[in-house]
Amino acid sequence: MPSHPSPSRPLADVLPTDPAATAQDVVVGASIPLSGPLAGFGMYQRWGYETAVKDLNRAGGIRIDGLQRKIRLIVRDDQSDPSVTADNTDRLIARDGAVAMLGSCTPPLVNAGASVTDQRKVPLVTGCNPLGVFKAVRQWQYAWNIFLDEHELSSVPFRMMADMGLVSNKKVAILTDHGPHESHLAGQLWPAQAASGGYTVVHNTALPADPQQLSALIDQARLTGADIVLVDAIPPRAIALRQQMASAGFAPRFLVIEKGGEPEFFAQATGPLSEGVLVSGYWDASFPYPGAMQLGQRFEAETQGTPGAQIANSHAVAQVLLDAIAQAGSLDAEKINAAIAATDRSYVVGPVKFAADHTSPIPLTMMQWQGGRARVVWPSDRANGHLIVGLPSVP
């Protein structure tokens, strides 16, 4: 299986430089998690952002106020810490001269950076932040978000089971991290979807911060006899949970792990235990979007890794911002912001058009880890794999 830098490995600030860079370059900043528990997402984001910028520069850059200029992307590591995201964002704008920003990943990081850009009146385009929790922070003026909607996220497992006629005992266990997004899923969205489908939530609890305390919680969930387990957790806890479920002999018929079950690092860390794990997905190289297949092939050729959805989300986010700067033909924040608002075209993640609340949703599918790759198993018109029912026994 391809190897990647370990998400736990500390990385210094990354400042990509072009030997031909000049004072005329247009600076765009990004603060993303290149170390800490969310680094499994950050490595995809970095590749997506840098690839979009490289392609634009190879094509000649952007014409600003009558002059052809290159983009200089400055990336800093926020260490998966919202306070560092905020500090990095402020520094990128105030010291490095960033005229616009690309966002981090997950609500705490994205919202921390977006709050700074909104205060400074600097445009930011982001993904990797569920739309509901993004909208709940404030009425954004300069921040724009392209990602999944939590209401659709909560419905996908139940829609898949209904559509495919899957049999279960209708008992659901919910295990999530703390946080506004996770609390909303566990407290309202998943229970409501379960009830509407005739399912019963028999266990619903928050995961402990200490992985060593997972055993008792797993035993409690196992004793309920739930066929369906829904999880939302950051990668380290998602990995620990899957490993300890196997140790406890807890093998529900359907195991959905959101967030932490998405990046390839999850499959690398859990090995055969990833087989059969479900996670909602919003992109695959097989999707009929412009450049989707080529982007996936390029990622594999350049990194020897398996392309994840975040490469496409990040690439599209960067393209939307760069297209807006080009459309504005100016570095004026108000003109760039207006051009972002007017976005209406298809990118590698599909059509992007912002609503008045500054969000553009990406439709969801259900994916399943099979043989170390995330395969689309639902809906049928997007599927490139067949659903495995039940977690395979692992020696």
C-alpha cells in the first residue's frame, strides 16, 4: 500500500517559493493541518491547492490591472489547532500580504480562520466544513464554503438501506466526538432520520478523549445488539475505535465512520479492519465532472497514493478563488468577493453556485473501504463497487 507522511509528524511552516517570484506576484494564503490529528486531511488539501496554483501559473497566471501576474501560494501549518489557524491567517494577511485565503479543514479550524478574514474584509473560499455548522456561526460577508450538508449526510445511510432493501434488526448505536457538528448529528439529525425510517436508537454517547477509555463504551454498545453503528470522530479516535471494536468482538452489520473514516490514512492505519467500513463520500475520480478522472490519475502518478475526496474539494476551492480573482481583474477585496458570489460553473466536484448564505452543497454518495480503496456503493448510478454486508472476520 502506498505510504504517506505520518499525520502525527510535526511539520514547520511550509512556504512554497518560485525561483522566479517577484514583488508583482499575487499572494494567496492557506493555513491547513499538516501536523496533529487532522493531518490526514491537510496533506490532501495542500496537494489540491498547490496543483491548482501550479496549473494557473503554467498557463501564464492572471491579468491584474492590465499586467500578467503569477500567483504565489503561501501555506502554513495550523497544527490542527484553531488558535494557530487564526494566528496564521492574521499573519498571512498582515505580514505576507495575502489578498485572499483558502480555508483549513473541519469546523473548528475553518471557522477560526474565516472569522479573521471576515473581520479583515479579505475573501476566503473553503471546503471541508459542513454547511450547517458554518452557517450557524454568523452571516458571513467574505467567507464562502463548498462542501456537504449535514442533513443530507445524516440521511445517506438510511436512504441506502431503504433503496437497497437491506435487512437489519433496526437497532442503531451512535458514537461521536464532542463539538457542535457532532452534537447536532448525534442529538438531532441521526435520531430523526432513524425514527423516520422505523429504526430505534438504542445507544447514543460521546466518545472519551482518552482512547484507553473506549473499551467500556464499546462493550455497552455491543450489549445493545445494534446492527447499525454510526460514528463521527477525528482520525485518531476513529482508528482506535475500529481497532478496539475488533478486539472486543463487536462486528455490527453496518459500521459507518464519518470524518475519521474518510482519509486513506484510516485504511493504512487499520489495515484489514477497514474492510467493509462505510463513509459518506462526495467525490470519486469516476464521477462525470470536468477533469475528475485526470485529477485522480495525476494524484496517483505524482504521489503513488490513492486519491481521496479532499484533493478534489481543495482543487475546486482553489480554482473558484483563482477564477474570481481573474474575473475581477483586480486585487480589490470587494471586487474579488463579488466575483466569488457570482460563481456559476462546474468544477471537478460538480456545479458550484453560492446561495445567499455563502454556501454551495456537494451531493453525497455512500462509500465503503474495500481492498484498501474507498469504493462507491450507493447510489447505483454512481457505484463502482458492490456493497459488502457485514464486517468481514479478521484473524
